Amino acid sequence: MKAPAFAYARPGRLAEALELLDRHGDAAQILAGGQSLMPSLNFRLAAPALLIDINRIESLKGIERRAADIRIGALVRHAEIEASPIIREEVPLVAAAIRHVAHPAIRNRGTFGGSLALADPAAELPACAVALDARLVLAGKTGTRSVAARDFFQGLFQTDRRPDEILIEVLIPRQRPEQRCAFLELSRRHGDFAVAGVAAQADFAGPTLSALRLVVFGSEPYPHLACHAAAAAVGAAAAVERGMEVAAALADDLDPMADLRGSRATKRHLAQLLVRRALAQLTAAA
């Protein structure tokens, strides 16, 4: 199929893009990497009157260290994240997850901000953003605002981004020496969307976990913290020994969606399995 007719704009500055978005409202859509938008256009699932291509806006690019955070520009490609020593050293959870994102051809074009803004429930990076307590910075004509990742994702392909806003960057706290992370997912083939996945980060002192942030994705409408399972794991002398208890508590956190990749029961079972494995990784001897 062919995309419907649309007007095309390629601003060179963020202010120009925001002006266009403000003027055209819901009739406009943002083009970053295009790995989800272009198929949607070709299948006529999307039909914007105007496509605003933001790829020339230099202020939306780059990965850099800041005082306590790593700043990732919205236009940073997945391949850049995969190759970045800053990401490997400072946010290893993202480094572990990025290898599961589709295939090299898609990672060469797909963007970090685009993945978050789309909010696909089976995507890896939104789950990492929530697990890492990231902050998403959005810009509109009236200024910028920062939204915690846990509040940004609100439902199936639904976010807190307003129609006149653009996601411009993400701020992720650097992993501290006492912190550990774990990322696991199950998919039918490497590069496919996850049937179920887990992203986790916790403080680790001796054999004890604390401040555990546990996120299940792929089975849920959006990535959110599994608070009941985390509470069951925190403080355990050896959390892996209480794996069954934690997995049982996870049932109170889950409301799986059935889809072509699995039934509700299958997704619940796989999520519980992955949580147990993640806890084993987090509590394994260094």
C-alpha cells in the first residue's frame, strides 16, 4: 500500500518545529526515526495532514554525562546507544536492553525518543526508563517540563505528552557502585517484540536487596512498577530463595493482555518466570 498524501516540513530549529506543531495541532505528526510511523502511513493507520521531520535539529542529539545523570537526546539512534561507552559504563541496564531491540537495520534509524514517545507495550526502552527512574523532558511553545517515566506511560500507546509538545531529551541517573541491574525478555525469535520481559534495578548490600524497581513489560498495556513483587523481595537475605513467594506476589501486579504472541495465562507464567530469574541475577555473588 501507499501512504496517503501529506505536506512535509523539515525545520532546522526546535522553535520552528514547535511553531508548526502549535499551528497544526492533531493534524501534524512528528517524524524521527520513522521505524513505526512509516509502516503506519503505508498501511494507512495514520493519515497526518503534515509530517514534521525533526532530524535536522541538532539540539535533540547527543549522549553526555551530567552531574548525576546521563542525558540522551531524543534523536539518538539505537545504534549510537549500542556503541556508546558512556551508556555501557553509566547505565548498563540500557546497554543490556538495546541488543534486544529489533535488528541492526532498524537500530540504525530508530531513535531513543521515538521509542519512548510511541509507548509500545512490548518495547524494551520504555521499561528501562521506568526501572531507572528516568525523567523525560518535553518542550512546548510555553516552555519545557520534566515528567517522571513512571508517570509518562499511561496506557496502550498512551503517554503524558501533550499534542503541542515534543520529547527533547531523557535524563537517567547514573548507576551507583552499590546498584545492580537485570534485563530479561522472551520472544519467539531474536529481534521480535517481547512476549514478556523484565527490567530491574536494585541496591545490593551483602545478600540483601533494597530499593528494588521491578518493571514487567510485553504482557501489560504499559510498563509499570511491580510494587507487590518488589516488596516481597526487598529485605530477603537471599531473594532467590523466596522466588516462589515473589512470583506469587507478582500476580497482584499483573493484568496481562492476550495477543497473537500469547494468552493471558501464558504471559503471566512467563513474567513470573522472568522475575525469578532477574532476582537470581541481582542477588548472585559478585
